[in-house]
Amino acid sequence: MPRPVTALPKAHLHLHFTGSMRVETLRELADKHGIRLPDSLLAAWPPRLSARDERGWFRFQRLYDAARACVRDEDDMRRIVREAAEDDTAEGSRWLEIQVDPTSYAPFVGGITPALEIVLDEARAASARGGAEVAVVVAASRIRHPLDARTLARLAAQYAGEGPGTVVGFGLSNDERRGVTQEFAHAFRIARHAGLALVPHAGELLGPTAVEATLESLWPDRLGHGVRSAEDPRVLELVAESGVALEVCPLSNVALGVYGSPDEVPLRAIVDAGVPVALGADDPLLFGSRLAAQYEAAREALGFDDAGLAALARGSIEASRAPEGTRKAALADVDAWLAAAPA
């Protein structure tokens, strides 16, 4: 029998704040605030999605906005962080970098600074309770002005750190078909000078050209997704040579229609090219799959054996901003997981 993926120590580097919610939590928050949810977040969950065109992305974004609208006070925000840490712990995660744009929650708690401080404070509290340690990636949105990204980069820099309850990275999310990547370079320079990991999204809805442009203009440490770099051997080689890790979210890619089925996700080609990989869940609330399911998909649909899964877990830990002690302990436990006899 194969070893259980929930017992495999790993790091989780691609998880969005609102998208991390349990669907039961979303429904309770909607009741709490008197908000009516779309049927696809109720009886028809998980929703059927596709983001291959603007209409499909609009539907995805509409559902995401409906969920985000249910997060309206400090208790709601703390609950999301706490439950994300609990869920990651249950799935073997030792380190979680949860990604948040505090702009979305600022109107309810007094501004972007209090919004970020609430998330950071609960990340510290969740880490202190044991299980997965939690740090934060501040993410700007491609659909807002690049000056907004600079504001968020400066805010992130104020809380930059190296352990749980600190900001460890700066990202760029939302529809990568919107905005001009190069115009966000100034914000990423601010984040780089603060010592933050640079983790923009690229190469999911757009192809290899977008990956190359992001590498050239933002100098990332990791790329959110990046899977479509596999469509061009030259760009895939460029990614490998750069040392940039890809945060691959196989079941997210399928849910959004980027690939028709899990076995089409080019994870094997990416790994074989020597690119570091960290599997992530992206938005479990909308896609219906959490972190362990990504490892199960790698095993069942893509043919990764236990040694291959252990290598993916090591890649996630090594690409993280976890403290050295956390990383060493997790890596040692990955070796122990692989050395143990299967059940």
C-alpha cells in the first residue's frame, strides 16, 4: 500500500486567504451577516468553472467576490487563518504561507494596516498552538493601478520577517490577462529591498511568453502556477536556469479549464526539466480540493511514486521562507516518511 500523503511533511506556498475557507464556514458567515450566496456555493458546490475566456473568468471572480463579501469583521478574519492552519496541519503541512490582499477587508476593520495586523496576529497565535507554522504573503492585484501595488509593497516591508506571524513574501494575483506586468516592477523592487520573497502569478491563463516577461521584469523567487512554461522548451529551460520555483496547483488548473484532466497537467515535464516545484491548493473554497488532494493527483494521475512525492515535498520546503530549524526538521521527517515501511 502507498504511504499516506497526509503524513508526508510539506510546505504550502500557494493558498489565498478567502479561497482557503471551508465551505461550511462560508455558509455560516453568510448567515451571520445576512448575505445570500449563489446556489453554486450552496447545493451545487463545488461550482463548475472555466477561465479560458473572459466570461468564464468573470463567473469565477463573481463567486470569489461573493465569498469575500461574507468576511466582514475581525472575528471572521481570525477564523479563516485559524482554520487554514488547522486544515494544513491535518494534511501534513509544517509551514503555510497564506496570501492576502488586505485592501479587500480594510473597510470593515479600519484600513489596510489593521487588516494585515489582524492576519499576522492570528498567524502568530495559530503557530503557537502547534502544528503548521503560518506566515503571510501580501499580494497586490493586477486589476488595480500599479501605485496601489507600491502602497502594499511598502506596507509589507514594514512587517517583513523570517518566522511565523510575519510577512515573508510579496505577490501579484488576479487575472494575468489584465494589466501590464512591467508596470509592477517598482513595487517588486520595494519588496526585494525589504528582503521579501517575490512570488507573482504567471503562466496559467497566459502561456510561456507571460512567464518569460515576468522573469525579466519582476525577478521572482517563485512563480504562482507557471505551468504553461512547459509549452515552450526554451522558456522551460529558462525557468530551470533561473532557479525559480513553480507553485503548481494541478486540480486548480483543471477546475479553471486550463487542462482538461489531471493527467494533462505538465508536472512531470516541469520536474524532469529540473525546475523546483511546490504543490499548492490555490482556492479550495471554489475548487473543492485541498493540499493533500494535489499530492494524490500527482500519484494517481501523473504516476509519481512515493519517492517522487517526497521529492515534491522537499521542493516545497526548500522553496519556502520557513526558518532554518523548521526546514531542517521537516526535511528530516520527509526522509523518515520515505524510509518507513508502507502501511
